[in-house]
Amino acid sequence: MPNVSPLCSGDAIHSIQYPTNMKKLIICPAEFTTSLALPYAEEGIKAGFPSPAQDYMELAIDLNKELIPHPYSTFYGRVVGDSMKDEGIEQGDILVIDKSLEPMDNDLAVCFIDGEFTVKRIRIETDAVYLVPSNPAYPVIKVTAENDFLVWGIVTYTIKKNRRIR
């Protein structure tokens, strides 16, 4: 049995081992039964000059309620690879994936194509669907009738670690 990432508190829903490069994709159900209210700056965080009002944060936010509107169809996935790096989605980032949403043109989607999961922008045209990476080193994939293809879910949020390793 493959190692389950600390991302999951229990068994992973899907864990795929790629024999050529030993990469794994782990998709875990969202844990929404707990609640943790954290201080929240309702006025926003200034990217310019600091606001003295930020010293008086009294509201709280529960990220489960904020990030997971459809708890029974929401999953997490950890990014493996760099095909979306120009969009700021990097290896190790956590995706919040909602399977209940209908795919729309230009959505960021987790797709299953020919036995592999991938995260790409989807371009939906009248006669074709394209999986579009955000890294010029990767080709655009045109989905054809010969492909085993499914839009597995729509990415609603990306959670990333911003602290640099020293």
C-alpha cells in the first residue's frame, strides 16, 4: 500500500503510482466536521501602507465554511509537477476540488485522461475540449473520442505555503 500523505487523515480516495517517475497523486475527502474559528481582518490586508485598524481584529473565520460550500463532494489534492507554474500553482500546493460543479470554459479542473489525473485549464469549444497547461514546456492536449476522459472536479481554491525554506 502506498504511503498516504499527511494531507489525508485517513485513507486516500485515489492514490496512483506512476512507474516511470514514481510520482503520486493523492486525493482525499475534505474534513468538514470540525470547526476552528481564526481571527479575520474584515477590512482586508493592505498590500501598500499598513492600516492601524488591523490591530483591532475581532471577527473570526472558519476555513471549512469559507472554502467548502459542498462538503460531501469536496476533496483535496496535492500538486505534483510544474505544468501550471506560470499560473502560480506549484509542486506541493493543495487544491480544493469540488466535484459537484459543472465544468465551464476556462475553469481550472482536475481531469482523468487515459488512466492519469492532471490539473489543467479546460477550454470548451463546440467541437472539442482542450486541456491547457500554464507552462510552455508542456503541450496543449486536445481531447478526442479515442481518449478515456472525465472532468473529475473543478478547482475552487489553491492553498500554498508561502514561507521560504532557509
